Amino acid sequence: MSTITASVPATKPMRTGASLRRSRRWALFASYFFLILFAIFFLAPPYYMVVTALKTDGEMAKLATNPWFIYDGVTLDQFRILLYNTDFLIFFKNTIIVTVCVVAITMVVSVLAAFALGRMRFWGSSILATGIFLTYLVPDTLLFIPMFQIVKSIGLLNSYWGMVLVYPTLTVPFCTWIMIGYFQSIPKELDEAALIDGAGHMQMLFKIFIPVALPGIIAAMIFAFTVSWAAFVYPMAFLYSSDQQVLTVGTVTSLIRGDVYKWGMLMAGALLAAAPPLVIYAFLMDYYIAGLTAGATKG
Amino acid sequence: MADTVQTWGSTVPDKAAAKPNKMQKFLRQRSTIAFLMCLPLILIIICLVIYPAFYSIYLSMLNKSQTRFIGLGNFAFLISRDTFWQVVAQSTIFALSAVFFKALIGLITAHLVNNLPVKGQRKWRGMLLVPWVIPLALSTLGWWWMFDPTNSAFNYTLRSLGFEGIPWLSDPYWARFSVILVNVWYGAPFFLIMYLAALKSVPEQLYEAASIDGASAWQKFIHITLPMMRNIIAITVLFSLIVTFANFDIVQIMTAGGPRNMTHMFATYSFLLGIRSGDLPLGAATSLFMFPILGIAAVFILRGVRKRGREIG
């Protein structure tokens, strides 16, 4: 091994400079080429949804033109039909209510628990932390049938308040888990200083931990928001009348009436329903990604 | 809460004098507060995760009208059905192939993005993560429309290139391919983000040292990148296996299990039996079959996360 390494610089010092630069340029070119191919694969469906939502029904029925492009002019008719002739706005309102409540509950529960678990050791705290991580790994499709029975027995079947009750099981464990990581990364000296100044636990939490761990809190909020906005199994199983329905299920089931699929309107609905998470992602991408990667790296 | 503030003020100054019984009281009080802060979380986990889990086991041992205890009757019934074994096969095929391709595409795209100049990386990363951000149910609706047999975008493109249209969702095998394709499309960006973050954490000196030793790009990948990323790859793959195995949205929306029950997964099959057909015990029994597989994956993830936590320090 040592003989090889010793001989390498000696044998080809002249070549490496130019060829390295050339091969770098080739690598960069190839990277761009393949990335564009992957980007086409990743972005084709959303692009096609946009194109469909902006087409007239007439153009879609003709089947004559290339479906990937718009020929007969852009129209907002599909959005108008969606907003005026369907229950879409009711779904939107329900989803907002559910999501706001779930995010609020999640943040209160998980910040308190993470503060306790990340800073104050107590009997069973490490078992609890492990338990939290394991509950995060429980998928919603494992428990939705007993949940159906439980929600029914409380009388919240076919009510979006039932969603407010069950969604925290999807959001709280992960949010607590990443908040524990963020809180633990705060230097111990800070809370010692606060203790010496006579701060109580609550003062410490609100004056030090929450402000310092704000990026983590935003990441956790984004996670809770996207999960409860996109949840599908529970509303699919528990909600059936359209005045209680949420966006995901409402768009997929209630907007489809009979055998004639109004694809333009459906795509308009899907786009509007996907808009809030996309907007949040566009503005808070770094927090979004921090939350995404924190699960496996923190803790 | 006010009195705790006061006691804090009084206990802390004589902490230096640390009498054991005072220290004990201090700890006890502290742990009581900590426990109270965890109480809402504990209640959620007990009432909405642990209780349903045990209730599910009980429920799965009842008959359809939930009036009679039939022991393992539902499980025996499921095992005797061909459709159930089809569900097992399809869930396994779906999860293994989808996770494999997600991890592969994630690894490739992460390397491609990492090759770019640092300035442009953010833009590409932002663009490539879009499939993960759109709620899966809604993007699946978009895919369904692209798969539509008569006016579908895919078949138009195929025909204009001189091929024949493909019965994407009406042929059982193409339907299996289609649902896997959608899952790969949705999940690959997650792997991209995880691997990109992991790539960034590999110390640059290692590559420099390897370059000096004359290592090729492939050798660097095999001997530096892969070993350094081994743990994060294991965690993401196992995590994705759980989520993919338990997937519901894609199959429910695009095929609802059809054609000929060939695309049913555990989640959609238990939805069909439990909610659609109203046989909750049988549905509960079906979803319980997922438990051992998910449990094994979960244990390995936990081990990996702990190890990684120690590595990071």
C-alpha cells in the first residue's frame, strides 16, 4: 500500500492538473444532466396538475391536443366551479380548525414534556423517552380500527373534533423527540445562571428554553402542521358527511360524483388543498428540513 | 407555581452546603414537577396508543357483531384465505421494492446535488423535495389522473412516441407497478434530504487524504462515504420500511385494492374488512398481522438512533 501511495505523485504529476479539471467539469455537467432528469420525474405530476386545473373542460374532452400543454387559453373556471358549486370551502374551514387545534395541543404537550425529559431526570424518564420514540414509529394504519370503536364510544364519530382528539398521537411523539434534542443542546450554564438568579422552572422554560430553542419549536410546529393537514386514514375511516369532512378526504371522495370525473376541478381542488403546506415550505424551507432530519440525528 | 419559585430562591443558595436529606427533597420536588409536565404526554400515549393497542387485540378475538368471544377464530379465518396471502405478498413486494428504489434514487440524487457548487445546492434541494411536501392523498389524485387510460398524459406520450398505451391501473401487474412508482416518487426526496445531510457531516479531510493516496471516486464512495453513512442509511431504510409497509393513501385512492385484490396492502385490506364491510374484529385482526414486522424494524431503528446519538456525542 505504501509503495503505491508513494509512487502515485511521482508517476503522473504532469497529467493530473489538466485532466482533473476536465474530469471535474465533466462530473459537474453529468450531475446537472441527471439532476434535470430527476427533476422532471419529481415535478411532472405537480406540473400536470397545474396544467389540468387551468384548462377548459372543452379542451380536455376533445382529446386532440397534447395534454401536457394548454392550447385553448388559460381559464380559472375550474377554480370558480370548485369554490362556488362544491363543499370545498367547508372542507378547508374544517381542516384549518382541526390543524390549528392539533398544532396548539401538540406544542403545549410536547414542549412541556421535552423540557422535563431533556433537563430534569426523574424516575423512569429514560424509559419514557424510549417509549415516545417507539410510539412515533407506530403507523396510523395499525390502530385505526380500535380507534374507530373508541371515537364512536365517545360520540365523536363523524365529527372533526374526533380528528382533534386522535391526530396528536401522530404529531406529539415526534415533536417531543426532536424538542428533547434541541433542549439538550442548550448549554447547562444557561439554566445554572437562571437558577442562581432565582428563576423557577416555568420562568426558565419561557424566558430561556423557548427563545433559545425557537428554531426547533418552529420545526416542530411545521411538522405538526403538515402531518395534521395531510392525514388521510383517520378522516377516511371516521368522517362521512361532507359538512364534517377535511380537505384530503373531501377532495378525493366528495368531489367525485358519479362516473364523470371533472378532472379540471379535481386538480384545482388538489392544488388549493396542497397550497398551505407548499407555501410554508417555500418560506420556511430550512426549518422544514431541520425538522425532517432531526429525528434520526438528534436524541 | 408561585411557591416553587420561592422555594427555588431559598434552596439554591445553600445547595453548596448539600445536606443529603435536603438534597433528596430538592430532587423529589424537581422530579414531581417533571412528572407533572410529562403527564399530558403520558396520558395521550396511554389512552390513545397503548389502550387502543390492547383493545385491538381484544377486539380481534370477537365475532363480527362483537357479541361472542371466538379466540383466534379471526386469525385462523384470515390464514385460510388466499386473498390474505396475496395481501402479505403484495405488502412485502411493495415495501421492499419501493424502499430499495427510494434509497437508491435518494443516494444518487444526494450525490448529484452534493457535486454542485454550494450556491446552487439550496435551489435544487428545494425543488427536489416538492413531492414530499404535497400531501400524499392529493398528489396521488394527480397521479391517478396521469394514469387515466383514455385521456391520460402517459398514454398520450407513449402513443405519440409510437408505443401502445398501457392499462396502468386495470392490469393487475401494471397496477402493482404503478402504486410502487407513486410511492417511490413520493418517498425518494426524503432519502435525498437525509443522505444529503449525512454527506455534509463526513469530514472533508478524509476525502482529501484519499485523493492524495490516489483513490478513485468509486473507491472514495465505497471506503469513506458508505461506512460513514452506514448508520443513517440503516435508520432511514428501516424507518421507511415501516411507513411504506403500512401505507394506505396510494392504494386506497388509485385502485382501492383492485384489480382482483392484487394491489391490496394490509392497511387497505383491513380498511375494507373493518370499515367498509363493518367487520371491525376481522379488520383489527388483519392490521395486527403488521405488528411483529413493524416491531422488529422498530427495535433495530432504536438501536441505530442510540448508536448515532453516541457517535455525535
